[in-house]
Amino acid sequence: MTGFDPPLHLNGFPGLTICSLDDAARFLHEHQHEQHAIHNRAGILRRLQVAITPADEDDAAKAFIGWLEAEGLLLRSAPGQPDKP
């Protein structure tokens, strides 16, 4: 997995779409000083940056999504659409 299908939309970041592992790493790096980015941010960022094999990429993507969910940042649907369960 080199990308997210469908792309990820984040709560509190209108207009931001995460489509790839590079996008995810960039988001973590650019928002490292915000409160939500403190918990396990460095570990997730490292996994995204060093993922080489498809299995590594899949694990890194799942870890990023899990982190977003734990931080309450993951929107279940695109902005302007009703949330999916």
C-alpha cells in the first residue's frame, strides 16, 4: 500500500487530504508541535519514513490510521458528507 484509498480527511483540517504515506509523514512532521501530535508521533513518523516493502507500507498505513482514530482526527467520510458508521 503506497496510498490511501479512499483518501483520508482529517477533523480540524479542512481542505487537507492524505493520499499517500508521504502525505501522512508530511502531516506528522508539519504538525509536530500541536497537542494531538505528541502521543506516539515519532514512532508513527519513523514507520512511515522507513517503509520499503509492501508489508512495511501496509503496517505503517494501518499504524497511521490507528493513531488518527485514537486522536479523534480521522473523518469517516469526505467533508460535507454524512459520517459513515
